Amino acid sequence: MIYPIVVYGDPVLRQKAVDIEPDEIDVRQLSEDMFETMKAAHGVGLAAPQIGKSIRMFVVDGRPLEDESTNDFVKVFINPEILEEDGEEWTFEEGCLSIPNIREDVSRPEKLRIRYFDVDWNEQEEEYDGVKARIIQHEYDHIEGVLFTDHLSPFKKRMLKGKLQNISKGKMKVDYRVAVPVKK
Ligand code: NI
């Protein structure tokens, strides 16, 4: 099942998502749906809040980047916890399926260590660096209610304000299904 992707301005993107209880959700089915949704939108990562679910889960698929370092990076992260981040801060151009047509350089630490559950509810602890770490950091932000634009300078944020407002009103060109925030 392909979900519509929630865009900038929806409060679900600003909530701190909650842990999933093993019996509560069929994580295998949900991860399949999330992979399908992400693929239809040509994304390399998708977090549950982006399909309107405020739960701690995200999927990644680095293959569209056609980068040697991410060709085998296809994974599901459930109830993840970034245990530490280190290494030099480096800049990488990020985009987000919830913020269509905006890409900006974001600076983040190079490496991280993460603990999470896989779809069989086995606990994993792994280290990542480079682009893999970057994708994880971006998706992890989503389950904390943070968007990549939050990391930009006040000047850049002012420059983007109008574009972001347009996105929240559905004024944008996008070739995948989106859910525009409903004005109350
Ligand atoms: Ni994103």
C-alpha cells in the first residue's frame, strides 16, 4: 500500500514520536508499505511521521544514490536510539520528501552508533559513517520532530520561508501523492 506523504506544516512532523510495542503493530507489513511509498517517491529514506504515524520507525534504501557506499544499505530501524555521534562535522546536500523541491547543505557529525530493533524484533547495535550515517541522522530527526531546514542558518531560513509556506498550502509541483495539512 502506498501512503500519501505528509508535507511541511503538518503538526505530525513536529511531534516526538513514541516507541512501538511489539504486539501493537505489524512492523513487517508496515515496513513493506513504507518501502513501497518511498520507492514511488524516489526517496532514500522515509520515517513513519511522514506517513502520518507518530511512531519510532524509519526505512532506508541507499540504492537510488548510485554510490558504492550505499548500494547495500536497505534496512528497517524500529525504536532506534542514536547512542553517540562523533567525527568531523561535514556538509552534505539534503532533501526531504516532506519538503519537495528544496535542497540545502546541512552540516552533521561524520559517524554514529545506533541501537534499534529489526523487523523480527532482534536488537541490533551498529556503527555507520559517511552517507549511510547521514541518511540515518536525517530520518532519526524525523522521529524527534526535527526537519533538515531546522539546521540551517537564520538567514537561509528566512530565504526559504515563502517556499515552505507554499508547500504547507499545497502550492508546489510534485510527482508523488502528498497529504497537504488541513487548515483548521
Ligand atoms: Ni526527510
